[in-house]
Amino acid sequence: MVVIRLARGGSKKRPFYNIVVAESRERRDGRFIERVGFYNPVASGAEQPLRVALERVSYWAGVGAQLSPTVARLVDQAKKATAGQAPAAAAAEPAAAAAE
């Protein structure tokens, strides 16, 4: 079975997680099929705490991959963040076109 889960990286006391598509029988930090994002729980300043390729996650979920509970929560956060940014980006485009 294919799962979308977190693979831990980073150093001691400084976790960094890759969001990966992997066979469920592989080790947590072992071989994976595709990396679809990352999660940095200790991001500060201008560092990006979460990046998810939502179209790749939806593709893998569509072909039967199971999301771990934590990844499902992170994907929901990413969807909310992109939904909040989309109207602002759409509103900026007409203003830029009118300025030309």
C-alpha cells in the first residue's frame, strides 16, 4: 500500500520533515517514491514553515494513496493558506493591468 507520510530529517532538537509518498513497508526515513513537500515546525523569521504540492497530493490520493493523520492535517493547513492568498493575488492582477 502507498502512503503519504512524514520522513524526519534535521539534526538533534531541530526537526525537519519531508512529506513523501512511500510504500508502507519501507522504513520511515528510507526509500520513497516522490517528495511532495516539507514541514519545518521550528521555522522562524522569513523561513517557510510548510510547502505542499497540492496537485501531486491530490493525484496520489486519487490513485489510492493513504494520508497519515499528520499529513492530512498539514494538507488542510496548506489548502487554507492558498485559499486565503488566491483572492489577494487575483485582486492585484487587474490593478497591475490598469496601471499599464
